[in-house]
Amino acid sequence: MTPGRRYGRALPVLLGALLASTACGPVADRKPQDLRVGYDSLDGTLAVWPPRGDLSGDATATAAVTSAVRGWRSPADDRVHLPSSGILFSGRVDGAPVALVAADVPGESASWLLQLTRDGDRYAVTRATEYTDPGYLVYSDVLPVQTTGGRRYLVSARVQTLLGPEDRRLAIADGLSAPVDVPACTAVGVTATLRTTESLPRGRAADRLLDLGTGTVDPRYPLVRDESGTGRRALTGLDTCVLAGDRGPFGSIPRRIGDRDAPRSVPTSWPMAKLTVRSLGEVALGGGAAAELQQLNWDTDAGAMTAVVYRPADGSTPVVSPADRATPLQAYELPVPGQPLVVLSWRPTRDSSLSVPPGTPLLVERPGLAVVPSPSRSQTYSLANTDKTHYRSVKPR
């Protein structure tokens, strides 16, 4: 999940044959059924993903990587389409052979970043993250790699410089950055400077991403686009492992494949881009100190999602709700310890009117916001506008 720009989408189709005949194409003696080494994408005359790594020209390594990728299956049991996939890196990292493959899995209309390590004479897929943007993984410029030495990033040929956490410049060799200490459950910024190319005639001084932390588990993709920098502020002080949990904003809406949930796949609520936060105001519950209530917003491949964050005034651990799809009346279940709540939020107008079941205590009531105790049985709330009434039901957990 980090969404990339579409640079010259027709180029791989129109110019793929050209790369195959150059040094940036597949290794000369690979077998026709082997994965290509590098990827057939151009930005003008620049090969965006040329072969990288000291084993990229090793036909035996290429065949072994291909065999492992051919045997791998996605959580939906789909296989990789080898002709439209490619080995982006094949070389020794921290003394051990590592391969990175951009894998096209047509059945899911998405791409997978497969990380393979060698075990004896064979390679095995040790990490597999799904890039849920319905584009192509290779149109990103920074890809995450997890090694024994720490987090690294594989960068495209468009990248001039790369800044890691605390805006420290990372050394890059053969497309792979030096290791960097990324926390397990804290979001950190990663910023690339992109060189001038045909698709970027002025280059790009700050191509911003958020790394959600090394605790992000497969198949969740840990990089999120953060073009405006709002995502870093939105996630300040939040535990990204909690956000990614089954009841957290990013992990709470499971993906459905066919007519059933697919818990081994990336959640539908997993973020891709445009993480922002807005304040819903302060709330004081039960005569206690006021806490700030915020609304998180982000984009997924299934559309916009939202959640609420309750930040206690004493600086104690924030509380987050599961995700809710963006609708005119938002309903969030907020598990405040000892006092579980339902937060109702909407964009108020002169004609909008909220209705709650008779006898429901309104702990907070103001335009655009209402907070009520979590119900002991299913309850329905409604928002009436001039032309339509919107209903939301909440069931006790």
C-alpha cells in the first residue's frame, strides 16, 4: 500500500522490447521462462528500474529466484504472472543473497513486493507485501526492504537523494540505501528528491512518504504517501501497531474476496495516501479533564475512510476507534477504558437534525458532534437533512 504516480503507463508496453535488447534488460543468457532482471519501464530515455545487485547477472540465481516466485501463492491462492513481473534487485545484503521482485498478480488487480533469501541452493519468499493501489508497484520510487541490519529502501533511478527519519540523508549504493533504525510501532518520514526527467521536467524536491514502522506485518505495505506532510502530524503520538490491529482504524475492515472475508489479505481499510486529521473539539466526560477528540481521514483503494482519536489531557495513551467509511453520518465505537462510547459526527447545516433513541443520554451535544454511551443492545441513530434522512446502527460488541 503505497500508491505511486503513473509515469508513462504506456511505456512498458510500447518500449519493453527496446529494453530487452539493452544492458538494462534481462540478463543475456536467462531462459525464456525466467523472470526478467530489472523492469521494462522508461521515463523518457531513463530506465527507471535497471538491474541492481551483484547477482543481477547471475543466471543461476535468476533461475532459482524464478522457481521460488513461480511456487509462491497469494492469500487468495493466485499465482504470479511471470512475463509482467521483474527482479528489481538481486545481490548480497549484510552478507546474504537477497532478491526483490515486483510481482504482478492479475487475479487481485494489484502488485506484490516479494523479498526472497537464499536457503542452500534455493531461494524462498520470506516477505510478501501487497501494493493495493490498482496501478503498478514499479511506478513508485521508494520500496521498503527489511534486513537483519534494519530497514533499507530500494530506490528507482529517478531518486537523487533520500532522507530517512529525522531528515538524515541515507547513503545509497546500487539502488539500495544504508540501513536505518525505524521503530516498530511509530510512523517516521521518508523523503526523496527526484531528478529532472521527461515526466518530471522540474524534478521534485520533496516526494514524501510515511513508514508505518517495522512492526507492520505482511501483507500490509508499510509505506504511505504523504505529499503534503499532514500524515506525519496526524500520527504523532499514535502507536501504528494499534492502528493496524483488528480493531484499529487501519486494520478493522477486512477485505472480502467473493462472498467471504479474507483475513490473510490486506484490510480494505489499509491506508494508501492523504492521511489528515481535524479536531472535533474538546470533550469532558463525567466531570473529568477535557480531552481532545480528533477525526483521522485517509484514502484506501476502496475509497475514503475515517476514524476518531481520543487524546486524554494528561498525555496518557490515546484511544482510537475502528474505521468507518466516509458517509454523511459517521458512527464510531470508541473503547474508552471504563466508559465505552459512540461518537456521532456530521457536517452540520442549518437544516440538519440528529435523532437518537428515546432515553439515550447525550454526554456531548453540539453542532456536528454527539457523544453517547455505548449501547447494550442494537441502536439506530438518524440525521435528517432537507432532502434525505441518513441512518446508522451500532451493535454492542
